[in-house]
Amino acid sequence: MSDYVSRRDALKKVVLILGAVAVARPGQSVHAADLPHLDPSDPTAKSLGYANDAKSVDAKAFPQYKAGSACSNCMQYQGKAGDAWGPCSIFAGKQVNANGWCQVYVKKP
């Protein structure tokens, strides 16, 4: 059995998670500093190939990974420049490592 997750399946999971969070927490405001750090062993993190350190990503297992890719330069990352951790639109309710990486990475323009 393969651990491969297609982009379509990963995005479906993300949409479902974001929808569940929006329904469960309407109108609640949470400061980024109050959010827990994302654990790479979290089921969603595992399904999207999240790593706290992009340098540890296996390029053979994740051919879409390119050297220099990191959460801090991804469109999904919502932290401020220079922050070690910040919120991510993919992992709602958690902070990701600015040096991290996952399969949903899209380089900021």
C-alpha cells in the first residue's frame, strides 16, 4: 500500500478542514501567538508531507520540492517576515515553522 496522496485528495482534505473550522468557530478571534505549533505527526500534516525543516524533505518522495522552498516564502503562510512560526491558511488553528515545507507550497510572487 502506498503512502502517496494525490494533490486533488490533499486539497479536498484541506477544504473540508477549513470548512469545519469555520463552522466550529464563527466570529472567534484568535491571535497567532496563541496558536499551537503544528506537529509533523499530526494526521493532516503527514498527509501533506509537512516537515518543520524544509532541508530535511526527501526530494525523491516529494519531487515538487525545490531547494529554497519554505513556509516563509509560501503564499499560504500568514506570519510576518522574520517570525520563526506563523499561521498558515492550510493548517487552520496551528502555527507552522517558517523554515518548514508541505506539498501545498506555492511560491509567493
